[in-house]
Amino acid sequence: MNFKILKSDTETKARAGIINTDHGSISTPIFMPVGTTGTVKAVHQDDLKKVVKAPIILGNTYHLFLRPGIDVIGKAGGLHKFISWDGAMLTDSGGYQVFSLSDQRKLTPDGAIFRSHIDGCKHSFTPENVVDIQRTIGADIIMAFDECTPWPCEYDYVRDSLKLTHAWLERGKKRFLETDPLYGYSQTWFPIVQGGTFADLRRQSAEHIAAAGMEGNAIGGLSVGEPVDLMYEMIEVVNEILPVEKPRYLMGVGTPVNILEAVSRGIDMFDCVMPTRNGRNGQLFTGEGIINIKNEKWKNDFSPIDPDGDSYVDQQYSRAYLRHLINSGELLGAQIASLHNLRFYLWLIEEARSKIMEGTFASWKNEMVSKLSIRL
């Protein structure tokens, strides 16, 4: 993998670049649809390519490890072949999912022992076997195993957790460097900055991660309930330290406003379940604001879902029809809403990149942020 910055905004920290992988090039900033278990819920792979126009998607190590299992994925020749996806792919290490099972897991210096949320069977993740698992899954970009601390969290706990995450980082890096990809294309490994909402711990972690010298870096442990202003502050603290010339991935973020604010602070990569999860529940994101399509006001609205949208679902189906589908629990409703929201997220990030290249990002961002939070 390699990364090149093509243009930096003069008024903000935003930048437009390109990541090259063996499964294609990715223009940045970029939003990655979340395909946790080998599928972006309710969205066909062809639609991801042709409608959403996503060059990269995300999978999750924890969920794929449990089901269908690494043996199945390995026999298929990796996740790309298993799900018929020829674009780029990133896998989360599963750390967030393991540590969200607070009553079903135990942390040790060696790793994490946890019970499956599916059948209760006991498993363990270590910095080493998480690398091995992600080698078998075969994503282009794979993540270090870390602990994601909750919010709020006591300073002493976050400090001790950070020591564990950094120790795991060194072990994971060693395992990554002494092993090879399995399927004839390269993989790259991102370490993850942690430190909760404590600026001194975030700086310490960012310095440690920067010193690892990997091809890209991630920021974890944000968008876990903390106020957005605090999240933005932590991004600024970290990005003062992380290398400018390497891509920065903000994990699990977020709303359209969050994304634009993070782009303006120097973030290049994003993922979040919000477009699909909220879409399935009737929330649509548009350039003029947010629509709750379940509301009575849309019952007789036969205008397009999004008159300014550039996908066929935006123009082909009416708000009244989508409301009917969602309120009736029809699967097609979830599909249409998910496609719309994902395409909107990709459109938004494409527009952000275009404005950076034009030199008009700052004013455009401010205008869009004021619109994106309106409830229509």
C-alpha cells in the first residue's frame, strides 16, 4: 500500500489524496461501508460498486471468526473470493466487539478470553493470533488488536489500558512482520491510537503509534458516547503528532457532520454502521437535512426520495412508497433506504474531496454542516 497527498486545504487541515492497494486505488477522504459478517446488510455487491460506488468495504474479525469461521474463509481462498468482491477491503481486529462483551470476557497480559455471543463457547484473541486470523481473511488493510475503553472512564483505568494496548501493539507488529500474505497480494497493518478523552494519554499513544513506522495509522476509542466537541479535541491532539504523509483512519465515525468536521481536522478514512442501520429504521440523510420516512407527513409525498440524489433509488422511488415499505417491514424498504444512505455518504465524501481540490472546502463545509443537522 502507498499513500500520496494530492492537495491540502489552506484554511483547514483537510487533504485530498490517493491510497493504492493491490485491489485498486482509493481516493481520499473515503467512507467505507461496513460489511461486518461479509455482507453490507441489505446491499448486493453489484450495487456497492455501481450505485454506492464504494472502492473499499470493511469486515470484522470477531464476527467472521465466529461465523462462518476462519477455516471456511481459508478454504474459499480469502474473504474477497468468498463474497465475490474484487475491490479493496479493511478488517477491524475485533477488539471493540470483544471488549463490548464486558460480562463475557477476561483481559490478561496475553490477550482476551471471551465467550461467543452466539453459543457461549470460549475463545481467545491475542495480538498474534489476530494477525494470523486477518492473514487468512485476507483484507488489504488489517488492524492491530487493542482495548477500546468506554466513556466515561477513570484516568487510571485508561492509563493502564494504554500500557496493555501498546504492549500488544509491539507483539502484533512483530507477528505481522514475520509472516506473509496468503493469497498473492500485499497486506498492510495499522496500529491504533487509544487514550480515552485524556489529552496527555492521547499524545503518549500517538507518539508510540507514530514511532511504530507503519504505512498508516488509526484512531480508536472515540464516538463511544463522549460529547462531540471532546471528540474533535482529541482528533486535533492526535493529528498534531501522527505523520502527515500517512493515512489517518478514524474508526467508527460517524454522522455526516462528524465526518466533515473530522476531514477538516486531517482525517482520511472513515467507517460507520449508521447509514445502513439508521436506514433500515427509516432515517434518511440528504443534503438538505435528515428525514424520518416513517412520519405521517410523507404518506402522500410522491416526489423522489432525494431530488438531488444521483442514484437510481433516489429518482425511481417516491418518499410515499419508501414510507409504505418501511412501515410495512418489507425487505425492499431496508434495501432502498440503505442504498440511498450509503450513496449519500459516498457522495458527501466525494464532494469534500472535490472542494479540497478546488480550494473551496472551508466555506462549503460550513454551509453543509448547517444543513446536515436539520430535521425535515
